[in-house]
Amino acid sequence: MNAISPTSDIFDTPVTRAFGTRLPIVAGGLQWLAKAEYVSAAARAGIISFITAASFPELDDLKDEIEKCRDLSEGKPFGVNVSMLPKLVQGERTQEVFHLIAESGVKFVETSGRSPEAFMPILKGAGITVLHKVPSLRYAVKAQAVGVDMVSIVGAECGGHPGMDMIGSMVNAGLAGQRLDIPWLIGGGIGSGAQLIAALAMGASGVVIGTRFLVAEEIQAHADYKQRLIDASELDTELCMASIRNTTRSLRNDTTRTVSGIERDNPNVGLQELMQHISGAIGRKAYETGDTSRGLLAAGHALGFVDRVEPLADIVGRFEADARNAMKRLGCAA
């Protein structure tokens, strides 16, 4: 599939056409942090982001956040992320969330965690475009089979949940064009515009960015948390929780060292034994207090690109300029 229109701007791809955005960039859902201020800032910057449904335990609060985001987005597109991991959104709650999204008039949904197959009738019946995020190409093939509109594949370099296969973004991108017929995006370690051009050249319709955007002014997190990310490099992440088949890449800190040590000493450790260290409530405190020594704070190798706090539109602007410079290096019009 040719992801790039040969007769128009390099950034005119199936992603920009489906979402109605200016650039083929998805700002992936960020647990606790992807709220209306950030998501609407992405919309106004010409990209798309998703409110994280799991951050709102009460459906009425999610509905209010959607309305707030709609007011702030100035008519630009945004969506809602629904993580279907059992510990985040269980049973019938997932169905209720999808019904709420449909009733709220949201037209774009990012799903993750497990197959959205059971909920596709709700989503497609409401005319919703479904982007399904997966940690490996093999899951993307399955998602294509159940009728999602596009997939994003996040490689081993990503912050959060890179899955168990641990295949890098470059390999995922190289193989995706051979195995997928629907539009696909690549994520994991994406922090520069040059990488976007490389992804488009490999057949991607866009890229997914998480870590690089964590220092945006619109992210509601403590200044000390953001400064820790700026001070960090691509070497400052750690993998843990593989023992419970939920591998997580996080900012290296006391918690990652503790959990890694427990897993090393007891490969058969269970979730309950780890919960006192990995509870989401602990990580959320870091965003509120700036104390980054505790909690699993999702961060990927794109930490190497994080350099200062600034409005999201400025980060996107620098990203776009870098992409156009990359095109010039190739001798192409940008």
C-alpha cells in the first residue's frame, strides 16, 4: 500500500485524511495525563490525541472531559483512548464506555490492551474510526482481521507496555508493509521529524509519539517531574514486570530497581506481591508532587529527544521543521 499521495504534500497520508489532521502524528494516550488541555492542544497543533478513558472512574466525569475537550479544540479532531486491560476497565464497563463515546459524538477511538472485536459493532455502528494499538506486528495482523480501520505498532523502545515480543520499531516497520493491507503507524522511540520521514518511506501512514510530548506545557504534571525527564537520556529507562507477562518500560528509579530485583530473585513472583510497588496510585503521585523516585513512570528511549518544557504546538513545530529538513537532505521538495 502506498501510504503517501504522489501528487500532494508529503504529509498527506491515510492518517491525515482519516482524522482530518494537518500532520500524520498521533499523540498516544497517556495514563492520567491525557486530559482535555493536552488533547485539545494536540488538536490545535494539527495532530490528534486521545483522552484516556481509564483515567476517569466515573462515566459522568469522562463525559464532562469530552465536552471540555470539544470546547477547547476549536472544531479540530480529537478522540478517546480505551485500554481494555482487565485491571483498568473490566467487563461490562468497557461496553458502557464505548456506548458513552458513541453517544457523545466522538468519531475517533484508540483501543489497546486486547482485541476490540467484541465492541466493533458498537463502534462501526456509530461511524467511529478505530485505531488499535499493539505491541507487535502479529497482533496488528489479528486486529486487521477483525475490521479496525488502522493500527499503530509500538516497538520495544516505547515507554509503557512494549509487550513480550520486544521487536524494535525499525524491524516492525520493515515488515508491516508486507503483512498489512490497512494503514499503519509506527511508534516506540519516535522523537524527531527525521524519523517520521523514515517511517513514511517504509510505508507507514504516520507515527505515534508519547514520551517526547511529556514535557509539553499543557501536560498537567509537576515541574520537577518534567525536569527529571529533561535531565534523563535514552539510557535512563528500565524494563520490569516481564515475570507477570506485562513488561513495562519506565524511567529508572528506586521502584524499577526494586521490582527488577524481586523478579530476578523470584522468577515466579505474582501480581499481588508486586502491587505494593507498581500500583498506579504511586506513579500518579509523582505527577502531583514531582518525586520521581517511586512508581512506574512510563518513559521510552525517546527521552533522548526531550530537551525543554514548551507549548505542545512548539514541540510539533520543531518536529515538522526537522522532518522537512530531512526531506531536503534527500533532495526532495518539502
